[in-house]
Amino acid sequence: MDPSTEPCNNFYQYACGGWLRRHVIPETSSRYSVFDILRDEMEVILKGVLENSTAKSRPAMEKAKLLYRSCMNQSVIEKRDSQPLLDILAVVGGWPVAMDKWNETIDQPMLGMPSREYYIKESSNQKVQDAYLQFMTSVATMLRRDNKLPGDSPLVQQDMAQVLELETHLANATTPSEERHDVTELYHRMNLQQLQDRFSLKEVVVYGIPYLQNLESIIDLYSARTLQNYLVWRLVLDRISSLSQRFKDTRVNYSKVLYGTMVEEVRWRECVSYVNSNMESAVGSLYVKEAFPGNSKDMVRELINKVRAVFVESLDKLGWMDKESKKKAQEKAMSIQEQIGYPNYILEENNRRLDQEYSSLNFSEDLYFENTLQNLKASAHRSLRKLQEKVDQNLKGTEGVSQEVQALGDWYVYHSWIIGAAVVNMFYSPNRNQIVFPAGILQPPFFSKEQPQALNFGGIGMVIGHEIMHGFDDNGRNFDKNGNMLDWWSNFSAQHFQEQSKCMVQQYGNYSWDLAENQNVNGFSTLGENIADNGGVRQAYKAYLKWMAEGGKDQLLPGLKLTYKQLFFVNYAQVWCGSYRPEFAIQSIKTDVHSPLKVLGSLQNLPAFADAFHCPQGTPMHPKKRCRIW
């Protein structure tokens, strides 16, 4: 904390000032926050369990450990160098810029740079564009030399400049993120005949209609060589991290310009992260056994029920929503399914379903590049298998589910989880009306059975409220209690929701971030997160007060002259403490849907905060005008 700062002037600095002084951003990172510290500590635990070879594990865990060892097998990766990539390029017809001969025989695309804004011709983007082009050219030059061709060919610069120009055209054809925020404008249900008629039979959802309409005219501008160079560059870019060190060194300057990072992440962290993201069930099992307290799930479920109950009660008091819409909102809130910690089956030694999940994978300790391709193939198969399966909203029935998937039982249930257990984050899925709190987030300062309840309600309690609120933000409100996109709002309530939202859009749009060259926050693209922040902290605080009123006994922290209510708000702020490099801030304010001023914005709108800290009206934390939706 920073007690020298008046909490009514800048509560974030008051709560986080001491943390900011003590924590320096590592050279490998573009930011450093409480989330990053928890993630770093979790990765140390994962490193230990993945490197533990003393006890024989079940097949799923052994495969995870083998994948990790192959990633760490740097001597073999260096020896093989670019050959694995060259072999793949031959299969896909070659990369014209890197060879003399090549074989010539849908939503919006991903771009090489983080967002479409970097392709816009502005002076602030020029350094990033130059570094990106240098990165592209360096990789192509290296592969030319590996193909025994002159690396200094003028064609390299010319070809890659053409690729960047093509990407720029594609970026300009895509819809800006703030315009893609309204899901009702994105979903276009039509059969393939209608799609064919529109862009010259089965119903599909089409997202990027403006992009598809512009795509043909863009393709007509470029040669087959440039198109192939672009497509293969996207493949090469995705595989750089699987190659030898010299290829990864080519992106150092680009990363420095884009993120402000000075050096690459240490190898073992890179490998832990890769294995966890690709074998999350197996790694989650290892993590839970090693570090997750067993009774946490029940305690968190109780908190979810408390916060949800308060929200349902508060709906009755909303003046801008009519009775019928309130009833449907309450039904949706009560229908939210929670998934906490991990699926039970990943700890059941006699349950073979975990091993079945990875049965198609056959890794080799000496073939890391090929191992990564196996993971890509397995991921694609999982996605394709879902196409012919009916959505099982309750995750219990089997009607419309293939026998192959039914045979996996809880495996099917688990894969309705959005993420694995060893993750420091939390999620809401509007399509499933489901909230997920992985084991990785259920630790201090967010949650502990040992810490005061004021901290638990201000930490994980607020997170619970935040995720519930996502079901009622500008995106989630378009889905009903079963996760179907359905307009369940009356015209009266929908109109007033838009009016309430305008206040918040304007409030956050007036905030500027000094680290991001004083650029203003985008109030439209951050609206969903701002609604969740504001509603989440409000409902969690009400739930804490209700728990106290019903006889809950809490404890104060020794050495701090803070009341129970003040402790709640301090922990709410402190879980969001973080430092950021200017380069990251510039990127984040363009691309991130989270506002950098989430703590200040949400607490300025909450009268209970000003009451708890006795803030006079007119101080920054007690403004005359406040915004509220939920």
C-alpha cells in the first residue's frame, strides 16, 4: 500500500503504490501484475512435476512429460535447425521467397501483427511496421541460405514488402474490433446457397461478411506468388517457436518494438506453457495433485451461491427494467452452471478416460517440431468432431452425441470446460451460460480458507460477480438461459439498457492512459468488461454485507487500521496491481477489451466505496455523476 496517498484522490495508487515500488518488470516481460506473479509461481510447480521422473505415471502424464523433454531437448533442436520446417514447406507447395522453384499446382483471418490498427498509416505505427518487415525478411533470408540460395537477393525485400502490403489490404478489409462487439451483428445465419448467391446446405453462421465481400477484389490485386508468400509466411510465423535459436533471435527486435521486452523467455517457462496449453487435462491433473487444497471447491461454490442470490434480489429494485425482463434475467442467473477447480475424473486413477484423450499422440523426445504438428492435428480433429454433435446444454444427456464421444463419458463433460485446471484466469461462456474458475485462480490473494472473508469476497467474490455479470453485459445479454442467441428483452428494457450503457461508454472514453501516450480508452470496445467490473464489485460487496448481517464473523488484519468494509475494497484493488511497459500500453489500449482504469472507474461509480472511506463529494473517488447498469 501507499499510505501517503489519499484514498479519496487515487485509490489505485493508495492500494497498489507499495506493490508498484517493490516489483520491477522482468526483462522477459512487457508487464508484471499479480496475475503474472501467480502464473510464474504456478509454472515453477509445473516444472517440478513435469521433470519428476522418479515415479512412473499413467500414460497421459508420461506423454506430457515426454512432450516437455522434447521441448527442452535444445541440442537436438539446434542440430536439426531448419530442416523440419523445410520439409513442411515442400509439402505445402514451397515458399517462393525462399526458393527458386515452387509448385503452383471462413471468418476474418488472423494478421501477422497483433491488430488491424498497426497496419494503419500513422507515424506511431511506422516503427512497428518496419520491425515487422525486418523480421519477415530475416526469416526468409535465412531459409534461402539453408536452401543454398543467395540470401541477399533483392527479391526477398520486394517479396516480403508485397506480403506486408497484402496484409495491410486484408487488415483494412476487416471490421474494427469495436464494430465486431455486437454479437447480433456478427451472427448471420444462412444456408450455403444463400452464401454462394451473396458472394459468388446446411445452415451456417457467417461472421466476417464485409471481409468476404472485399476479399475477391484484394486477391485480384496480387500475383499467385505474393498470395503463396503470404499464406506460407503465416505458417512459418506460427512455427518459429519450434525451431532453433537463430530463428527465434530474428524476432527479438520486433518484440522489443512491439512489447518493450529485452530478451526471450527462459526455455523451461516456454516449454511449461506450451505443454500446459496443449495437454491441459494431463497437466491439470499433475498440478491439482501437487498444489490444490481439496476442500476449496465447496467453499467457492458457497461464495458463488451468495453472490448470485444477491444479484437476483437486486434485480427487483432496478428502475430501468420491466417486470417481465427482470423475471427472465433472474431465471438466467439461476441457470448459470459453475465449474470449479477441475473435473473430478482427472484425479481418478482407475478412470482411463484421461488416457483416451491423448491416445492418438505418439511423441518422440528427438522430434519436437513433429510433436507440435501432432498437437495441431489433434486440436483440429477435436474441433471438427464437434461439427456433427448436438449441443448438450446440461452436459448430461446423450441424444445426438456419437457413440465414440459417449464412450468417453466424463471426457465429453470435461471438454465442455472452456479451459484446463492449471490456469490463472476465469471465464464466462455465453453460449453455455457457464462460469469457470480453474484451480490456478483459487489461491491468495483471490481466495484462501485462511484469510479474512473480507479478502475472499473482495477477491474471488468480485471475480464471481464479474463473470456472472458477463451474462448480462452488451454481449452476454443476447443469449438466453440455455445459451441460445435469443432476444428475451422487452423493447422498454432493451432501450433503457442502451441508455444506461451510454453513460459508461462516455465515462471510460474520457479516461486517458499516460503510459499509452495519453491515448483515450475505447469506451465501446471495453464496455462489456466495464459492465462486469462495475456489477461484479457491487454484487460481491452486497454479498459480504449480507453475510456479516446474517452472523458471519470476520477478522481484521493486524497492523492495519482498516475496517472490514475498507479491507474488502483494498483487496479488490490489490488483485489488479500491475506495472506495464509503454510499448505494451500502446498495444493494449488498441486491442485489449479490459480498461486499464478498471479499479478507479468501478469504484467511482459505487456510493458504498465513498461511504467506506468517507470521501467528500467532489473528490476524484466521489464524483457528482455516476454510472450504473446492474
